[in-house]
Amino acid sequence: MVKKYLSKIYMGIIFIFLYAPIIVLGVFSFNESKSRGNWTGFSLKWYIELFHDHDIRMAFYYTITIAIITAIVSTILGTIAAIGINAMKGRQQALILNVNYLPVVNPDIVTGISLMILYISFNMDFGFMTMLLSHIVFSTPYVILSILPKLKQLDVHMTEAAMDLGATPMYALRKVILPEIKPGIITGFLMAFTLSIDDFIISYFTKGEGVTNLSIVIYSMARRGVRPTINALSTIMLIVVLLLMILINKRTNGHDKPKKIYRSEV
């Protein structure tokens, strides 16, 4: 009994340590005063000031634009790659899976520097395109990993049966495979979108003149001193990412529940 209570207290301390700074940040984003230690009243003026800042508006535009394009392209590439990997067997499949794991386990700073050197070697101008390509590169493996489990659960005989009944491979793909793995595709899309919005390190090494995202803007503002507008911007980003993660978890848990199978008796 004592051990049980101690474990709960220990977990409580950990959660307080992790989330107390975030809660304080969110609360003081509504503080009327610039002071971070003195509450003078509720106000939305820092959020209003935030949306009147031209640099932040441009960073928001690039962040959302890159995130949407990244999510779409990564989902398409990841779906095609996952279907191809699932069709492989033995050592070939294991090799490709290990290659796909590399960007996931690789430190972001290594990926960012590697992509920067690659763009320099091809004499590419740093800007919107380099940042977009970088986001697609590090997001696609996560999409593949979110779709592969759904493909593993798919009955291989369904596709064979559809083709035996006259369906072409493309028709079987559209009408049989894609509807069955749709939850994994949506989860991969949301994950790629979230990763793109949240990224700082890779974006920092691949950004160009006049092109930046919200994470880099927050870092630049913090170097000049923490202003209440940073609290407001961080709170908005936190809420967006939190909502997306809740949506991803709900979809994953909802579709992982065992389905009842009803059989008709002849």
C-alpha cells in the first residue's frame, strides 16, 4: 500500500516538473503586465499585438504553407513506399525498414547539417524550397511507420480475390487497399503536419533569407529578451499541436479496437 502511494506521488512530481512551466507560460500570456512574476489582470492585448506583428504573420504563413504541402506530399510518398515495403519479403524488407528507421532515430541536428551540406553541394539557393524539401524528408518515414501496421493487418487474400473477380491492380488499390488503410493514412498526414509545425533544428539549418517559421521566430525573439508576445505565440502553437496529437491518438485507439465479425449461417 505504501509503495502504491509513493509511486503515485513520484508520478505526480514528474508531471508537475514537466508541465508546470507550460501552464505558467499559458497563464501569463493573458497577463496585462509585461512582468513574468506579477499578475496585474486578465488581458488579450498580447494576442492582439501578436497578430499585428508583420514578421510573425509572415512566419505563420510559411509555417502553415510548408506544413500543409509537407503533409500532402509526405502522405503520398509514404503510402506508396509503405505498400511497396509491405510487398517485400525477407532480408530485402528488413534492409529497407532499417533504412527508413535511420531518419527517425538520427539526431535532428545531424539531419539538418547533412541536408544543408547537400543543398550547398548542389548550389541550391536556401529558401522556401530547401525548407520544404527538408520537412518532406524527415516527415515521410513517420508516415510510412504509421501506415505499415495497417497493411500488416490487411488480409492479403482480399486483393487477390478482387483481381480474380476482374479488378485491375489500380482498381484493387483504390477500392480495396486504400479504404482499409485509410486510418493509418490520416494518422500519418496529421503526424507529418504536426512534425512540420513543431520543427526547429532542421528548419534552422535549411532556411533562407526572408523565409522562416514560427519556431525560429520564437527563438530569435527569446534571444532579445522574453516578451509576453512570445508567451502568446507559444501558447497558440502548444494548443494546435496538442489538439492534433489528441486527434491522432483518438483515431489510432478507435481503429485499433477489435471489430466484431458477423457470419451468416447457411
